[in-house]
Amino acid sequence: MAAERRAAPGSCPAAEAAGAVRAALEAAGDPAALGERERARLGSLLRSLAAGPEEPAGPWRSLFLEGPPDLAFCALSDAVAAPRPGWRPAAVLEVLEQFLRRGRLSALIWELCEQHAQPGSAERRDALLGRIVCLPDLVGNGLLGQGPAVFFPQHYFPLLGGALLQVLHNVSGSLRDGLDCSVSFVSQILGKVCVHGRQKEILSVLVPQITDLTKSDCIWQRICWRLVECVPDRWMEAVVLGFVQNAPGADVLSRLLGNLVVKNKKAQFVVTQKMLLLQYGYTLKQDLWFSLQTAVLQNILGYLSLDSLRRALLIKVLQELLETWGSSSAVKHSPVEQQQYISKAILICLSHLKESEIESCRQELLTSMMEGVKCHLDSSLPQIRRLGMIVAESISSKINTDGPVLKFQYEEDDEARELKSLLLQASPLGVLPDLPDSNRNENAEAALPAVLESNGKSPTETTHVMPDEGSDAELDSDDDLVPYDMSEDKELKKTKAPVYIRDCIEVLTGSEDLDKWEEAVKALESLVRKNPAAAREVSVELAKILLHLEEKTCLEGFAELRQKAQVAVLTTDPIPVAQYLTSQFYSLNYSLRQRMDILDVLVLAAQELSCPKAHGKTKHSGAQNPCIQLLPESDSSKDWRRIVDERIKSKTRRFAKGQSEVERPSGPNEFSSLAGHFFFPLIQNFDRPLATFDLLGEDHFVLGRLVHTLAVLMYLAVNTMAVTAMGKALLEFVWALRFHTDSYVRQGLLSCVSSVLLSVPAERLLQDVTEELLETRLWLEDVVEKDPDGDCRRLALQNLLLMENLKKKLETVPS
């Protein structure tokens, strides 16, 4: 280093000084052999060159690229992180970029891996770890985001991954040569990068390469296992999650991680607890979330099933999943997405279990299935109930292979089919082994898809449809005969439809003739609408008969026919029938189905009454959810109107044609004077439990239907005289039930708030229900932040936006 002091005089002092330093380094041999004093002097020189106001001359740049890599990297990163006044960054950033591209970063990491046992190496690793991982942040902060593209995170971390891969190649070569080295510093870099959220960038480079290298090389498998085992516990979760997400399959994950979950308690907790019971989504894109969570679960549970030491953890995981799945508290308070995630995990676990393992825990599986299916069937959400049915069917098919199994009725959609397919992944039905001739037919029938069972036909029944070749059936074939056209034929009725309403009442209450009974049910709605005066005389009696009417025959659409007749009776004579129905809702000795029928009829009738009628004709409730419909015009007027419209259209020149508006029917809102009769009786007695009916207890599903009914009635009462009183009462009702545990009920309560904000005039809200609105706003903000149900959070946010719009509207109105 004495040559350093003699470098100043001369014709080219920079070149001579740089040459003298290089000569001193060459004389020392390995840069690692420099003493502490020489390293300190060389580091001071490099820092002064990097941070000085003058750009380093060409000869000096070679010191950063040929000298000790740790000293050069520290000098360059310090100069970028804390620039001095007058500092010119272009030259330093150029040298730093060359440092990265020439592989000096991998040389730096490999040097620390070789010197892991030397004194002071731990302090050097700690000083360099932060600089290596946080280099994009240092450059971005020092240059205010104006640095070269190579220092952007999406470019730098793949470059760092390549450097780590080169170091691992050096480790592999050293082990084959019998030399000692360590991968702990590589593990620390990997852990810190992953905990900073850059798993995708670095593992997208490492995982494919390591996957190929570990296929048939036991040394590379040992290196990879040691790499993940040396990751500090505080970073283990991020690393394991990154490998699980990026591994293309469970077999690859098993090669990369080995028995990490057996050796490391932190990794075991992450894999068997946190990633299965506490997390359920790994992406914000909804279209990728469903498939990604399935792949993650298949990687985790497949990894646990591929080794005998890990299979005990698989059974333990299944027991804990079933315990969570069967917890009524978890079903009530967990989001639907998390319950779907747990259900998938249970099905995948079942697919990996062997017969002996199922036999050892058969009784536990049966107990968990019975508890879990009860909790799910008690839920008010159809998604939760269907998840419970699918999982219960799957468990039953696993534990009762020879006996009867559970079978539920639910809608078969893509989601249900995907869930069922998870149970069959261990033994796919697509490939059948060769079967002996004696057993071929039996096993082939057993392997047919379940679609035949859903149609109610056995496989043997379907095979008998086609006759065998050479049979006599071909001789007697009638294929050459032309069939009769029966499209216009009508079924001959044995009995005539009733003509009077009282005839229908007599048939429905006392007749034993089933044909007459069916005709009476079919004709009742039209008779009520055609004869409103006669219907009003017996309206309450009719409402009572229809409420208690039970199906005697397999009449197609019986429930819809009965509901239409009830709506017709209620719209024909609203006040007495509404009083009767609302009083019966809280009466004894009614089934839950009858109480929900009352709510449905009230909603449908209110919708029909609130819709205007055209041309003085009553609009029939032809659909389950009535809406405004345009009735056809009379024959006497449609021809001339069409001709005039066509002439006007042909002679009119338009420069821009918008959507034509059809004239809507107009008329008085008949529901305006009836809203109170529908609304207030329903809201009065909800907190009074009966012997057979407890809305605030186990009958929470009916409570949810009641809340949604009140929301619809409130919305339909817009512009009525009683709307303000209804809104005030409804907000008090919402406030009393705001902490209900059932998400379906909370969704209905939030819908009630929306109906109040949309129906009650803004001036009345501000004057009459100010205090209730302030309390409701605080509750809505709490729901947006803390409610586990996604639909509840969305509805609460919509309500807050409605409140903001009302506030702006009131501020713009002149006083």
C-alpha cells in the first residue's frame, strides 16, 4: 500500500496510482488474504473515489471491478445511498451496473460462503445483507426514482436470483471436491428477499433451475434442503409460501423442501396451520383466485402425503380441518371463501388417505361429519349449505365403501363438479386397467360416470336400449312408418274447471275427487281476478284455505299456482287479507315453510300493487317476481298507430339516433295507502319468542327472510305518506339486530338501510331521523372494516356512498 502514497507525481498520476494499487493487490494474491489494516485503507480509498465530486478516471474504475467485491460494493452502495454535494451519479451508477452484470455480486456472495468460519465473517454478512437486498430502494431513494432500469425491482431481483444460482453451482462443485462451505448467507438473502414480498421475481429464476438439477442428483437435493433449512425462523413463512406457490407440483415441492416440516417447527406451523386454517387467498384477481387456491392446496397436502414421516402430519391436518369445518362458530363468523378453502382441503386430504388410515380414524370421521353437516345445514346461505352437503357426501363415500352413503339434492354447477373432482384425483377414472373377461362387465358398470345415477337409470338399463345384432327386433321394425302429427292434440279432460269461486272453495275443502281438486287449483287465480267482487266476500276464507293447502297429487307447478292464487286474493282485497296474513305470521302451530310463504306473498302483492296498470286492466302476476310490463295495445288502434309511426320515421332526418323510449303505463300507486298494513304488523313482535317459533334463536333463517321482506316493502313505499315513520321504525329495528351472528341477517339489515336512504326524502331524513342516521353511519364504518362477510362489507360501503351523495345533494340545495 506504500505505492498508493507515491502515485501523485508523474505525467499520468491517476493511471500510475491505479496501477500501483492493482500491483499491490496482485502481490497479496487472494484479496481475502489482505489484513484488516490493508482492507481498511483500500475501503477508504474506494469510498473517497465513489463519493468524490470528480468522476473516477478510467483506470480507477477497474479497482471496483477487480478488487475485493465486498469493499467495492459497500463503497458504491454507500455513495448512492448518501450522496454528497456536487456528486455526479452517472459514473458511479455505470460502475455499479457493470459490477452486477459481470458477476461480481455472485463472487461477493461466494466469498462469504467460503469464509463462513473465519472471525468477523458474521459482522460482514450482516453489513452486506441489507445492502444486497435493499439496493433498489437505496438507488431509488438516492436518485428520487431516476436510476437505470437494471435497479428496478422487477429487473434486479431476477438478476440476484441468477447470482444465487451461480453460488449454488459453486457450492455443488466444492462439495464434489471435498471442500467445506456454507449456504447460510444464501439462505439469509433468500429469506429477506421473500419477506420483502419479492418471492415471485427471485423464485421464478431459482425454482425452475433447481427443479431440473434435483431430478437425479442427490447432492443438489441436499443443497436445496440445506438452503431452506438455514433460513431464519422469522423469514421461514415467506420462503415456504413462495416455494409452495411456484412449485409446479407436489412431487417437485417434496424434492425442494425434503422433510423440512419434520425438522423445523416454524415450517411445520406454517404448512399445517397457517396456510390451511388461517389463510384462504393468495391473489387479488378473482378470476385466478379459485384455481390458484386449489393448486396451493394440492401442493401442500400432496407434499405431506409423499413421505412416510410426513403422513402422520397429513392425518393430523385432516382432523384439525374437520374440527374447524364442524365448528358452528367458524361457520357463522368465517367468510364463505375461507369455508370453501377448508372444504377443498378436506376433500384433497381424503383423496390422499389409504384404506388402512381411513379404517383407523373411521369413527372420528363419522362424528366430525355429523357435527359439521348439521352446522352447515343450519346456515342461511345456500353456498354454505351446499358445501356442507358435498363434503358430507364425500366423507360418507370414503367411510362407507360397501354400505349406503349420504345423498343430498343440490344444484350441480361447475363449482360443485370441481369440488367433487378433488376427491378422485388420487385414482382418476379416466384410465381403467385391463380387466379379465369374467369381471369386465361388473367393473365397467362400476366405472361409468355418476350422470347415469342422477337420471335414475342403472347402467344395465341403458345397455338394453340397443338390440343385439341378428335379433328378431330388426325384422319387426316399424321405422318405415310415418308417425302421426300430434303437436296440435289436446288432452281430454275428464272434469270441467270450476266456474265460481265458491265451487273452488267447496272442492278444495271437502272434495275427494283428485281431478276436481287439480282443476280447482289451476282455475282459482283467474276466477279471483275475473270476479273481484265475489272474491272480496270470501277473501279471508280463501287466504286461510290457501295458506293451509297441501299438495294431494303430483300436480306440476303446485307451489307456483298456490302462490299466484294467494297474490291474487291479497291484491283483490288488500287490507283484511294483509291483516290476516301478518297476524298469522307470529301465530302458533305454523311451519317455517308457511311463515316464509306469507312473506313471499306479501312481497309479490306489494310489487304488483305498486306497479301502474295500463288501459284499466289489472296486470296478472305471471312471474314469480312481478315487474312493470307493457300490455299489448288493442286491435283497433295498433294498425293506424304503426302506419303513422312508420311515415313519421321515413320522413324524419336524424343526425344522431338514440335509444327510443316506449311510453310506460301510468297510474296511481295502490300500495301508497296500504304500506302500513303490510309493514308495521311484521315489525312489531319479532322479539317475542313462541313455543314453536323463535326468530332471535334457532329460526334465524326466517328472521333473514323477514328482514329482506321489510327492506323490499320499505323500498316500494317511496313517495307514500307513511314512508318517514316506516323509515324511522326500520332503522330502530336495524339497530337492535346490528350485531347478529348470521351473515344473511346482516345482509338484510344493510339492505334495509339502503331502502331507507332511497325511499325517505332527504329533507325528512335530516329533520326526523338525524340521530338514527349518525348511529347507523358509525355502524356502517365498523362493518366495512371488520365484518368477515364480503357481501356485508360491499353493502355497507354502498350505503356510505349513498349517505355521501345525500349530503352533497342537501349542500347544493339553496336554503
